[in-house]
Amino acid sequence: MLGGGGVRGLSHLGVLQVFESAGIPIDYLVGTSAGSIVGAAYAIQPDAERVTARALEYFSGEEFASSSFSSLIPGSKDPHPGLVQNVINGVRKGIAYSNLLRKASVLPGEKMSEMIASLLPDADFTDTKIPFAVPTLDLKTGEDVLITRKSIRQAVVAGCSIPGVFPPVEYNDRLLVDSGIVCPVPVSAARKEFEPDLLIAVDILNRIESEEEFPHGLDVLLRSETIACSRLNAQEISKADIVIRPEVGQIYWSDFSELDSLVDEGAAAARKQVDGIRRFIRRKRRVFKFPRLDPRSIFRAAE
């Protein structure tokens, strides 16, 4: 399970690197927001070093620097985990609130599509070497929609379309957005779709810190949203077998200036869990290991 969290999702690359070096098999992948980008890239090409190199090259290059994403990076880092709070804080730093009243989103959907096209090949889900799924939220019905078919690029664009920042994506008569606002780490979706023996969740949502003052109504609203998001995430995380928590909470969701440290933090957190994962796998193998039978005894029984 690869949680969202904007740029913080790139810490998943470090987790995948450690799993590869430790020989921990990855049988399925499910990712929200930036986690869907990492998951898709790795599912298509299961080589963590190459996927990491490509991601770092793109996000530190001129193509990304000249994109509209830089307008969403604030002057100071905001530790609040809430998705809506992050969006509004970004809007405060140079984009008029009125844009959200006059337009479908702060940025046009083409910007997200262009970024995804630069990072992922034009492939279908049938082209992946590892089964992969992208959770999304249907604005029309309020239903969770897990995409596992057709274009991976289109699925990831929908999975990364943060409400208010990017417009919803039309998909099979649905109107889809990033599901991270209600389910940052999609544990339930992975359980239902793949029924794994061992489910490992990567949680990059910030922890709630105590605050004393809320001077405006908007501050109260956003604080309430932060608490609700954190509680929903805690419920999902509790259903995982093992949880990996990279220490990346203070990095703002749209700040791509600390990419190397994100990968390093993901790797550091994963290393702490390697022994526990190996013990879990050994226990599972003992449970499902059947005693070796002498073929001759089978024929004797048949006689």
C-alpha cells in the first residue's frame, strides 16, 4: 500500500529499494496520489534504482521547474496533514481564492496529464509485471472506485487529481478525483482486490500536533478537516499487517526541493521493518507448508 501526500509519496521509492535489496517479494501494488505514480512505474518496470533515477531526474529538471506546480509551493513549510488545508495554504501564496469560485480547479488538468506522460509509458494494466490498482473517489455518487483496467496513465491522472487543485477526471460516466482525502492509505481496497497474505502499508501522513489558537472560522474549519482525515487514516492503517512510517511529515506536499532526503527517509523506515517482515513471511510459510508425501503410499491407499 503506497499512501499519497503529494511529493512525500516519493519516499516510497526508498521503501521499494530496501525491499529489493532484502529480497522481499512484492506481489501487488496499490497507491494513492503520488503513491500511484510510484506504484505504476514500479509495476511496469520492477527496478527500484531505475525508477528512482528517472523520478529524481524529472522532478529536478527544467521541464518540471517550468511547470505550474511551482506556484503551489509556499514560502514556509506547513506541517498540517489535511489535504484541503494544504490546497488552501497553497492558494494563499499567490493564487486568488476567487479562482476556485470561477473555475473547476486552480490548475488545468492538462498539466497533470503532461507530467504523468513524462513519467509513465503509454501502457495498459495488462502490461504490468506486478498487479496494480489505483483507488479514486467518484464525486457523483461518493463511491470508491478502484481502477484496474485500461490506460494506466488515465488512471494515475485521476488518482492524482487533488480536489480544487486539478479538475475531476471523466471516466466511464464517473467523475473521479484523488481518494486521499477520505483514504490516504488504501488498505481496505487492497484487501478486497488482492486478498494478500501480508499487507504492508506505507503511511506518510503527518501526526496531529497540539495547537492553542484558531483566530478565524476558516482555521477552525481546516483544523476539523485535519482531525477527520487523521482519524480516517488511523482506521485504515489499523487493518494493515505491518506499517512503515517514513519521517517526512514536515515536508510540504508540493515542495520538490528535498527529493533525495525523501528517498533516504523511506529507505531508513523500511530497514527498521525488514526483520519483522521476514518473520511474518516465515510464519506464513510454516502455516501453509504441507508434509511431504511418499507417492507409493498414495498408490497403496488406492489399492
